[in-house]
Amino acid sequence: PTAETEAVRRHFGVSCSADKWLLEAHPKLDPCGTTTAGVYLAGVCQGPKDIPDTVAQAEGAASAASIPIHAGQVELEPYYAQCVPELCAGCGMCVGQCPYSALSMVVGEDGRTVMQVTAAKCKGCGTCGGFCPGGAIRMQHFTSPQILAQIDAFFLGGEQ
């Protein structure tokens, strides 16, 4: 990989291999896509390739990128992390753990540093919530009472 690969990776929130090559979302199911919506890979940024493979992958990436452009809009998932500012200690442990680069630290209304979620980048995986020592991160539509109700319904077989 080139020296600029790390800067590109960080800017677009793309994962990389141990050898520092950019990684696709899935080698067979989504060879051009990345974990960041709207960012596609093509060519030798993933590793050495010959010209026919590079051209084929570039066609796939261009085709995938044209879908939301042609549609004129992008649909977002309703599942994303939310920060409870009163509980956030501002430690930033969650930011480095997000595989989608959806979190950042900002100065809140009260002058404290708190975590902020970019909902368009967040995939609702919950990794950040698992690393939050203060329990300040909640998953939209996946609160503890909702999960416990699902568990109860499973074990009770739908009977009350």
C-alpha cells in the first residue's frame, strides 16, 4: 500500500487488513463495498491485481455507486447508538472501538466533552455501548426493557 492509504482509510472509515490493504465488506457477497455506506473499492487498493480484475471491479463499484445516485435518496436504518450526555464521562473509549467511524467527541451544551453519533454512519452494532464504562450509550429501539421483554416472550412462548 502507498503512504496515503492510511489517511484515506481514516478519512472514509474503511477497515484494513494486517498488511494495511483496504478491506471489502465481504469478499464474495460485497467485493466492492466497504463497511462505510457509499464508499466502494476498486483496483489495487485491496492488494495486487491484474488489469482485467481491476477493470471488472471498477465496473462493479461504479454500478453500486450509481444506485443511490439514480434513486435520488438514501434510506437510513432506524437503529443507531445514542448518547445520554448526563451519563457520559467524556473518556472517548467508545470512539476508537466503532468499526464504522460513526462516533466523535464534542463539547456539549454544558461545556463538557461528550460523545456524539453520526446516525448516517452508525449501523447499530452496539460495539460502542459494550465499551462505555458509564453506560451512557443506548441503542435506539434496543433498550434493556425491550430486550428483556423479548427474552421473556421467547421463554414463555408468547403466553402471559
